[in-house]
Amino acid sequence: MRDIIEQKSMNNKRLTREEILYLVTNLKNLEIREWIYKTADSVRKKYMTDTVFLRGIIEFSNICSKSCLYCGINSRIKNVERYRMEKEEILETCFQIKKNGQTTVVLQSGEDPYYTKEKMGEIIKAIKEQTELAVTLSVGERDEETYLYWKNCGMDRYLLRFETSNREIFKKLHPDGDFDNRINCLKVLKKIGVQTGSGFMIGLPGADDNDLVNDINQCRELDLDMIGVGPFIAHPETELKEEFIKHEIDYITGVIAILRLTNPDSHIPATTAFDAVLEYQGRQLALKRGANIFMPNSTPQKYRKSYQLYPGKPCVDESGDDCASCVVGRITSIGRTIGKGPGHSMKRG
Ligand code: 5AD
Ligand code: FES
């Protein structure tokens, strides 16, 4: 089984459901797990090289019209100071990102209708004109016309996680969401030529190994340019506060490794939530086990405490305003180099 998987992954051939199930169920077997890490690291090196691309993220509004049960900024939560950044402040932050030598900005927010199609379009255009950064948006579900409009304004990429491939769990967690619409958004984005990222949370309440296999399979089926996953972490102000799960870093980085084996040429970020599980080490471990992207927090410091989707989010209390210099050390200390250029999709370019 291992030989077949290794051969297929090294040649970017699709793994079967049985092969993915073998990987998932053996994540608790120490010997096989070490093999999974090692093979994923080789596949990463072959397809993505030793380069780590940086994507500076600005969390520009924590106002959200939705009430996803897991999320620490959902509309029902009272105990959070709400904020919005205006175009000028977003631009200022983009100048800083560029000054730090980064080449991509990710604009993320709650589903905030204040940023209309036109308003967001103006922001994208201004960033493209004044900084030439690659622009990624992550602002939730919108219609095709809006996505197309933003693309024409210069939007390069879009991130929208499907969160879980289990429809029942999806429904429970998203009282005002619709699974089919979420998947349709991803298909529309791909159709209009936007580099598309998606992913899921590991260990959601009610999810089992079978769901994890389906989640991993879903990523490959969507043929994603980027795959972002992270552990579910119970937020004390949400309805899921009792659902505390102690994540093992070796298990959740194992999921990163399996994603690399199943998607050799997709960008895979070492997401922030890995640091919430193992402070200042989690993201390096993810990079060593298949990931090739780091998303330093570029949100102005004063807002960071108000954008805690889950507890234990790192880089919230530092006095410095950005993670830019810290990140360089974290990446070079594990023998990797920082990517130059935009680091577009390896699939479509
Ligand atoms: N734990 C882990 N991840 C979370 N997200 C939101 N809330 C949580 C939580 N409690 C993730 C979702 C979302 C992304 C921006 O953050 O997957 O898509
Ligand atoms: Fe944010 Fe180190 S990555 S302070």
C-alpha cells in the first residue's frame, strides 16, 4: 500500500478513497505516521521547492451578518468590540506589507454588507494601482456578478472554506448557510479564472475518520489552487464552548501531510490555528510536513484582539505591529527560503 501511495503522489496521480482511508486511519500509528510526514515533505520539495511564500493578511472588519456556531465573531456574540477599516487605512497597511518585501495581501473580514460590490472594487483597484500586490479576498459568499466585478478590478485569488463536507454537520453549524451555495461559489470562482482556495476544520463536533476522508477527497475533487485547513478550537463565547477537544499537533500536521500527498501541486498554508495548538512551533511543524505558505498577520495591532475566531490565536499581544520580521526567522531556521514574486498557483499560473 505504501509503495503504491508513494509512487502515485510523487507522480501527481489521484489517490483512491481506500488509499486516503489507509492514511487517515494510520495517523495514530507512529511508524506509518513518520513515513507519511517524510513522504509528504519529499512531495512538497519536488512540486513546490523549498520556497515559502508569504501572504500578509489584513482582517479589515469583524462585523458579520452570519451566526456560524463555531466562530468567535459571529453576529450573536456581544462581548466583542466591532470595527471596520476604511479604504485609506487598508491602503496604508498594504504599503507596509509591500515595504516588508511581501508580494500578496489577503483581505479577510466577516460577511459585512457595508463593503458593497462597488466599495470593495474601489479598494481592490487602489491596491493594484498603488502597490501591485497580488490581491486575495476572503469575505464570504457573494454572487457571480460580484465575483466577476472584483476580478475585473484586479482580484487575483479568493479564499472560502467549505468547512466540512458532511451536509448534516454543515447545516447544524451554519444556521443561515447553505452547503450547495458554498460549493457553487467555489465553482463560480474557478470558472471565472480566479485562483481559488478552500478547506475545512479538523475535528469538528460530530465528525469522524470517514468525514475526514471525505473532506480530503472534496479538496482534490474541487481541484483547488490553495488548501487551507486548521483544527477546530472551541470558543468560550460560542454555543460550541463545551466541545473542547485537545488536539495533538502530530495528528493535525498529519492531515497537512495527507493533503500534500493527495494534492502535490496545490499551495498549502501553515495556518495560524496550528500555533494555537503549539505556540511558536505549530506552523513550522506544518511547513516541515507538507505546507509551503505562511500568512503573517498584518492587521493593525489595535484590532487584533477583536478578531479572535478561536481562543489562543497567536500574534495578538505582541507590541510590534506586524509579524514580518518574526516570520523570516521562523522560515529560514528550518532551512527554507522566502518566495520572491507573487507565488501564483502552480496549477494555472
Ligand atoms: N476554530 C478553528 N477555526 C475556526 N474558524 C472560525 N472559527 C474557528 C474556530 N472556532 C476558521 C473557519 C473560517 C476561517 C476564517 O477560520 O474555518 O473559514
Ligand atoms: Fe506573528 Fe511571530 S508570526 S509574531
